[in-house]
Amino acid sequence: MSSDRTTSAIGVAERLADPITMTPDDRLILRELAQQVAELAAQPIEHAKRALWYAHNALSPTRPLIFCDPENGWNEIIRQADLRCESQLAREWEMRLRKEIFWGRDMQDDRVIQPYFDVPHVYTETDWGLHETRIGGQHGGSYAWDAPIKSGADLDQLRFPHIEVDVEATRRILTLAQETLGDILTVRLKTNWWWTLGLTQTAVFLRGLQSFLLDMIDEPEMIHRLMAFLRDGTLARLDFLEQHGLLSLNNDGTYVGSGGFGWTRELPQADYAGQVRTQDLWGFAESQETVGVSPAMFEEFVFQYQLPILERFGLNCYGCCEALDTRWRVVKKTPRLRRVSMSPWANVPVMAEQLGPYYIFSWKPNPADLAMPTFDEERIRAGLRAGLRELRRQDCRVEIIMKDNHTIANDPSRVVRWTRIAREEAERW
């Protein structure tokens, strides 16, 4: 299973026959939508929300902030049949603009609508020299995979990934965006090069989940060797992005960690001179795959390899869907840790006492609330109220994040109603 397989940047259109074009009709549709986004971004409420995030991220007392991202539920809010553009690139841009409008006009959470339109680099990236073979997964469904690392000998086939930016295609798409929307929204070249720097998702795809966990007992040296290689490859990737000027600041409305936004005046560093370095950014790691591993084994086989990566960043976020109750003594060693994920499986009272006013309590209520056959507003309200009561008692700095939705039962009103309930309970704070 050794390969030079590459992956392409999300949302770029080099896979299309003639991607970097725009029909007059598509251009008109996008401009009409962009104008609506610009009008929403200019409203005073957006400035007020931005100020809330700045205070919140600085650990100043605020009401709990609310953010709802329907994720896969977007496909039930803005359906493919609702899109009016013809070309695939234009439809991707249309979807992005319509999401902004829904967030600002209908959802009305605390996500700031900004007068920007970001264009990512066009690039390819090789894999780690080996890659899994996925079985199933069509149409967003579940899948299994055949992991390529069968024994320690296979580690010799691993290679660091290599990024190659298509400068000309990037320039052409950026120019197209500027010509189409640039007099309405500020067009920026901005790529989110990673979601997580946690390493274990990659390790599990390469080795298999069961094998990876058993190896901690049966083949510990193999796991140490694998994790060290992934750490070093990730550090080399960060070096490449930094040295080639490919990083962008995320101290704005950029989504950071597994919930929340990057608004902060603590970044970039005081000596920032225009080229973004990792120390000018928020970093993020998690290890959902090792949720059943003891704290000691988590520290030995995972966290010690994440730590050199996290040390490079100016502020850090940690955690996603894993409960951090038992491993908090390890996780709190993260340098400059600011945002901590509290999944639906977290022990809220215990973690509220641990975090207090010293970290952001990034609370993730159960997304099943939006997927059930009936939308039980009273149960949702009662759950939020009980949790917020405990969080207030510990003087926590709270954000309430609805995410990880695979479906909203084909009822777009649910995200609006959930946001309204969450806001009402947050305002009781």
C-alpha cells in the first residue's frame, strides 16, 4: 500500500474541466449574495459580537457566547436544489455566501459576519508514504478501512508529506474572486492548513484503531517510533508553511480549536513583522481515538509527542469529543492553554471546578438534540439551565457550541430554535 497519493486543497476547482471561469449569470447571483453579506457585516450587532469574543478570549467575564454550526445539517438547510449557480466553483462560493446570510439573518448566534471572502491556495499534498484503503463511506456514510501498517517493518516505508502549491491556479482563482466580488467584499488569500495537530487520527488510519490501542501494551516501541515520526513530520510541515509565507493569522473570526473563534489582541506576537509564524497563531490538538486509554498511557504514547507541536503556538486549544476529566492533569500541561473542549460526555461539575475562570469552558451540548424525531425544547432548556447554573457557580468563562450534527431531521428551524433557547438561557447568566 505504499503510494505517492496526493490530496487536494478543499474547495479548489482544479478537478473541473474548466474551473477558473464565471458565467455572467453566476457572477450576478454571487454579487447579489455578497451584497447581502456586506450589509449584514455592517450592522452594529456584528461589532458588539466581536467585542464579546475579544473579552471572552481574554478571560474577562461575559455572558456565555453561542455558536451553532449545523455541519452536515447544512445540506438540509441549503440543499443542492436551492443553489442557482451553474459551475461547480460558483456553486461552492454560492454555498459559502448563503451560509453567511443564514448565520446572520436567521440563526443569529454570536458568530461574527465579516466583510471578507477568503480564497484558499490551490495545492496538492502527498500522504505519509502509506495510506489506508477505505471501505464504504459513500454519500457521507460510515466506513471501515484496511490500515497499511501490518508490522513494525512497514514503518520503513513512511515518508514526510510534501506540499506543492499551484501558484498560477491560485493566482487565477484569487483574481476571479477579486473581479467578481472584490468591490463588495474584501477578498483575501487565506488557507486553513489543518484542523487538528493531534497526530492520533493519522496514526489510527495508518495502523488501525484496535491495533494501535493494543500496541501500547504489545508493541510499545513501534508506537513510540510511529508517533515520533508523525511528530517530526508535522513539525517539518509547520516549518515549510512558515518559511514559505503560507500561514495566515487566526486572531480574527477564524474558527479555532473544536469550537469558538480566534478574536484576540494577544496575537500576533509583539515582534510580528508581517510574515506569520506559528507563535503568532492559535494551535490545537486532541486525541479522541484514545478516549479509553489511561492518563499515564495517554501521556506516554500521545501527549509527549503533541507537546513539541503545541509549544510552537502563541495560544492553544485542546480537546474535541473526548472527555478530559480523567486526563486533565496531563492536558493542563499544554503551554498557553486557553480553550478547553467539554464534549457531551464531560463531567460538567468536575470540569467546571477544574477550569474555573482560568480557561475557556468550550461546552458542547449533545447534537442528538437536533436529530431526534421530536424537538424537545423544554428538555433542551432544562439541560442548558442546569449546566449553566453549575458553570456560573464556578465563575467559568463559557461558550456553548452546537456542532457535530449529522442531521437536523430535515428541519432547518431546529438550529434557529436551539440558538434562541441557548441565547435566552445565556442571558439569564
